[in-house]
Amino acid sequence: MSLNATEFAATKVSRTSDTEVEATRLFDAPPHLVWRAWTTPELFQRWWAPRSMGVPMHVRELDVRVGGGYRIEFEAEGGQVWAFFGKYI
């Protein structure tokens, strides 16, 4: 399989049901480094939301075990907080 740089950079997001969203992205990196990037809060914050968005992001919880949870918060203007949270199943 041969992929170009654009295929690696693209994130594909689809809504699979009323309560589920699936995000797919290819990384040109060995699996152990991709795992660390997804499971280490400091690394996750560096790549998941680019600084160019202009909205600070904070990983409040990132317990990637089955039954564990995640909570990611974005700080908007005026002190508003947008949060994404859920449970790994």
C-alpha cells in the first residue's frame, strides 16, 4: 500500500449513529508512537487541536482503558468552556 502525504494528513469523520462519531486518520509513524500520542495527555494536547485554531485545549482526563473516561476542554472567549467527554467501551 502506497499513500501520499495528503492521505496521511487527512482526518475522516463520519457519524455512525445518533450517539456515535467515528474519526479515522492515518499516521506515518510506528504503532507504539501513535499509541503514546493518543494516551499521554501532554502529547495528545500538542497534536489533537492545532494552535492555529486559536482556542486553548486542556486534557482533563484520558484513561484509555475499557470503562475509562476522557474529558477534553476548550477555552473560548468570555470564559466559556466547551467540553468533549465520554467513556471508552
